[in-house]
Amino acid sequence: MTRIGVDAMGGDYAPENVILGAIDAFSALDAGTQIFLIGDRIRITEVCRRCGFDSGNFVIIHAPEVIRMGEHPVTAYLKKKESSIHIGFSMLARKEIDAFASAGNTGAMLAGSVQTLGTLPGVLRPCISAQIPLADGKRMLILDVGLNSDTKADILYQFAILGSIYARTMMGIAEPRVALLNIGAEEEKGNMAVREAYKIMSDSSDLNFVGNLEADVLFRGGVADVLVTDGFVGNICLKQAEGMYALVASLGVDHPYLNRFNYEYYGGTPVLGVSAPVIIGHGASTPLAIRYMILEAAEAAGNGLVEKLRAAMSKN
């Protein structure tokens, strides 16, 4: 039995959107997967009743407190021990659930990931990743996209290892090509951390390193499956892509490739390098986005992603 914990109170439109998404995900999951909804029991039950859905299909864990989007993440996480996020991480640490997903306060989710779960042995810093659509029909994993603004070369190298394992396990790419996001294709380009990371990755037999990738070919495809950068640059790239999609959608542009930038179909952002599967969803998640967030959490747990990351990091 795979048990997926879901923060029912997380997100701008919780609990309604979360529960509607969970109901949708319930019909897509196999009988061996169970959804644990963590939040206000009365509100969860009421939304299920209005939808004509038997709340008994879920395991409901009552959480009387909520960490709001505007609260200081670390302070709120430490103080609100009866919140849905804190209870979710506590259950995950005790192995009462196999993965935890939330569209709630991102900072609190990161605080729980590090303080309650902890990093895998050998991991210097965890990171968050995202998949971006490419013009050749494929997707590319980019990491870090926001957790580590400043990174050294050895940390960028670890991001490459984590990303390669994720690409093999979750994206089905047997030999992922890894590139460094840089201001030029030449080895000597970039800041000190990137230049040193280039040398480490070039000498590594654990990576299929293909060199630097410039931003003008970021979405073209055919170059890399995993793109490594620090969280400052990665977050700018991700938000630029989201903003461009919102702009072209507002202009009435309808194109199959551009429509693939719709965050709803990506579910959430996995936290890589911590000791259990954690998925962070978009704060404005629709029921469709919640559905895919839950399905991604179930896939990460079912595919043994964390165990594969643990085994790989023990060798490095």
C-alpha cells in the first residue's frame, strides 16, 4: 500500500481546490494507493458531501491549525505544530505516509523538509527542480529553481547527480544528458563556481556531461535533459517562462507548444536530496494541478526515487 499525504489546507483556494483535485486523483490511482487528507476534518467532510463523494475513500487526519501564505515560514512551522504542514512532515518522518504534497506556504514546506526530514547522507544542500517543455516535444529538468541562491562548484555537481537520477527514475531517460546553464558555450565562460563545476563534471564518470548551454537555446531541445544552475538564476528562468505563458494566453495565442507551459499539468516541484518524497505545488493550484501533484507524489513513492538518490549519493 502506497500512502500519499496531502495538505488539504494548503494553497490560495484550499480546501475546496485541494479536495476536488484529490477526488479526481482518487479515480486515477490504483487500489493500492491511499490518499491521506490532512486538515480541518469538518471542512474536508463538508466539501466531499457537496461533491457527492464519500469522504470515507480518504483517510482524514485532523489538523486544527493552518500556516497561511503570508506567515513567516520557519517561525510558523516551529510554532504551529498542529498545522497541516507540520503534521504531514511528522507523519512522513515516522513513515506513517510514503510521500507528502502541499500547495501551501513554500517556505514552511522547505523548513519541514530540512528540519523534520533532514538531508540524505552525503547531500550538501537539497534543491528544488522543475520540468520545462522543449520545442522538440520533450521536457528538460532544471535545478535548482529557488532553494539555493548562492552555490559553489561541488554543490552544482551534486545537483547534476540528483537531476540525473530524477531524469532516469521519473522521466524514463536512460542516459540523461547534463548541461550547465552559462553565458557562453566555451569552458572558460561564466563565474568562478560555474567554471569550476565544468571541470568537475567533465572529469566525472557518473554523468553524461555535454557542456554549457546558453539561454538562447533554453527551450529549443536536442541539447540536454538536465540543466544545472543555482537557485537564483533557475528561479528567474522558471518565472520568466510562467510569465511568458500568462502573457501569450492573455493575448489569445493558442499554440500546442505554448500550452505545454501551463503549470497545471506539471503538478508540483519535487524537493531533491531530503530523506522522503516531498512535492510542493503552486499556491494558486486548480483542482487539475492538485490532481497532478498527487499523482507525481505517488509516482515518486512508487518508483523508489529517494532510495535511488540515497544509493547514488553514498557512492559520491
